Amino acid sequence: MPQRPQVIVTRRLPAAVEARLEARFGAEINRSGKALTGAQLAAAMGRCDVLACSVGDRIDAALLAKAGARLRLIANFGAGTDHIDLAAAQARGIAVTNTPDVLTEDTADIVLALILMALRRVGEGERALRGGSWGGWKPTDFLGRSLRGKRLGIVGMGRIGRAVARRAAAFGMEIHYHNRNRLPRNAESAIGAHWWPELDAMLPEMDLLSLNAPYGVETHHLIDARRLGLMRRDAWLINAARGGLVDQEALIAALEAGALAGAGLDVYPEEPEVDPRLIALPNTVLLPHLGSATMETRTAMGEKVIANILAFVEGRELPDRVI
């Protein structure tokens, strides 16, 4: 790796991060405001040493096959790497890094925001006010549900899942979780969490289900039609992890049929496309992938990208190496 590698950044980043990337590496930054097409990505990967990409860039085996010999690092701006074919990258000797840890708290905040908006019908109320249909306070208008005492089932008790649990516990919710491994007893006791070894057993008992698991082959459509059928009709589904965790067709069918109270979503399987049937439903809260969208977190993520590139240039261990 040369001391001043050719770095191509696929999307706009916070100004301070862009300035550092340009000053240190002379980075080429896509400032168009649009995601690169597959052909543009292939061209970039054919002439750079480092590709700094993000979740909107689908880097599959076919694209990696067109990469130039000089590409040796994909520095991902984000914690999840499911949009990158890791096996294909590894086969070509391309390292992949990510930006873990720094987005935990802000993503957990968005999960709690979705819970509050869903149960308290915040989205419906705001739409009514902005649309001019609100006629003033009435005792029975926009009656939602209290958070206190509700049973929250968390699927995936990693950093974000535990941060969600802490927030929900502060609102008086009962914390339940399904995870491959059980948390240490002291961690469970701190938030009063109850572990369910079987997801199917947990689902019928929950008022809300929050998906915080990583996405991959094993978790694709983790929540499918069968599991949606196990949930109570007055339960809510919250997803701020990855759209592919849920069978969207099955979810829409359940919402349209009244088999679920509603859904709060920050992610979708074909972003930026959002199924118009979801938009039309009054019992959905829909956000545009806001999980880590604060200046502080996005800047911290950019600093991790820079740290990984610097380590690679200097021949040091990559601090956030995925492969």
C-alpha cells in the first residue's frame, strides 16, 4: 500500500471527515448526492487502493470480480457489512473494515423513538395537525397505549439491544429477550431482563418486538408469516436493524388484515424504495433509515474509517477488521 493511496469515497460524509480524507489521502469524494451505479462502482474499484463505501453500495461477487489488482481495502462507513460479499472479498485478498461501537446509543434512541411514536400514535397526530383535520382536544382522540408495564421482546441482545433494554426499562417496560447466548446474570439483573431460549415461545407473550439482530443468511426473513402469526393481534413490530430480517410481504398482509396492531420501521429490504402499501397504512410509523443519523455519530464513524485506512497504509493491525 503506498503512503498516499488512491482513496475513493462513495458518498458525502460530514465536512470535517471529508476535509481530513482529502488532506491526508487526496481522497476522491462522490459529491453528487446520489449513490454510485454498479458501473460507476466497478470503475472506481478498478482504479483505487481503498474504497470507502456505505450501506447503499451493494458490493457482490460479480462486482468484486471486476476490481483492479490494486484494491486492497474496503473501509465500510457503517457497522453492518451484509451489503458486501465478504467471502468474495477475502478470496481476492481484500480486507474489509467497519465502524462498530460508535453508533450504538443513537441507534437505540431511534428504536425508542419508534416505540413512543407507535404506541402513542405520534405520527397519526402530527399528520392530522399538518393536514388540517385536527379539531382540537377531545377525550377520545388519538388514544394510544402507555409504555409502562408493556412487555418488550428484544431479538438480538448485542450492544444495541442492551442499549434499547436500558432505555425501555427506564420507561417502566418489562424486558424480555431472545439471543443465541444468555447474558451474564448480573447484566440481566441490572435491567430485570428475562431470557427466552426459544424465539417462538417468546413471541406470543410480547406487547412489542424489537429486532436488533445482525442480518445474514441465517437471519434472512427471521420474522416470516409463521412467526408473525405467533404474535398477538395487539402487538407491535419495531425494526431499526435491517429490512431483510422481516418478510415484508407477510408483514404487509398481517397489517392489512389487522393481525398486528402496527409496525415502526426505520429500514426496508429494497432501500431507498419503500412499498407504497406500507406508506398507505395508518398503523405504521416509517422513518428514512435515521438510526445513526446524528452529527456526532456520523463524524465518529468517519474517524473510524480514517483510522482503518491509516493503519492499513502503515502496515499496522486494522482496528476494526471484519476480514
